[in-house]
Amino acid sequence: MPRNSATCIICGNELSLSEMKSVLLKKGDCTGFVHMTCATTDELKECIIEIARQEKEYYEDLMKISPEFKEESIRQFEEKYGTFNEVSDYAPSDSEIIIAALLHELQKRRNH
Ligand SMILES: [Zn+2]
């Protein structure tokens, strides 16, 4: 399977990770990618909150290693979030774009 596609854990169809139409979702014990259109409104809301929580933790961790940026603390940060080589290997996923897409999907449902 190409790296930029996955199987939706709700409908079982393929989804493209490069399009901002899918999101990582925790469903019971399993976590996987789903089409935003397959997720319930509550699940979309949970996704937004989860992204916000993770982003907050990321920036808090970043603040913890600054302003000294000691070698040891940078190494620990990289262990948690990945080194440049590991991170740059993924398809770029800007959480702001995903949040905008999720909010757009929520608004679309509200207007129906
Ligand atoms: Zn689906």
C-alpha cells in the first residue's frame, strides 16, 4: 500500500492522506484513519480537541527545553517527536489545515 493512503476504519474504503479529508480517530480500542465524512459530529469534535491537546503538549515540551537547548534535552525531545530525518519523511501535515478542514466539515453539517 502506498504510504500516502490508508484504509478508513469505518467504511473500509481507501483514503488519501495527502488530501485534507481524513483524520486519525480513536474508536474504542483501535486507532486509525477515517474519512471526515464517515465520522460522527461528536467524533469530529473529539478530533479537534485531541489535536489541540497534542499541540499544546508539543509546545509545552518545546518551552521546557528552551532557552538552553541542552544536547540531552534536545535528544529527549527528538525521541518523543522524531528527529528531522524521521519527521521530514512523513507527508507534511499541518495541524492548522486539518483543524480548518474539521471545522469546515462541522459547519457543513450545521447548515443542513
Ligand atoms: Zn470512510
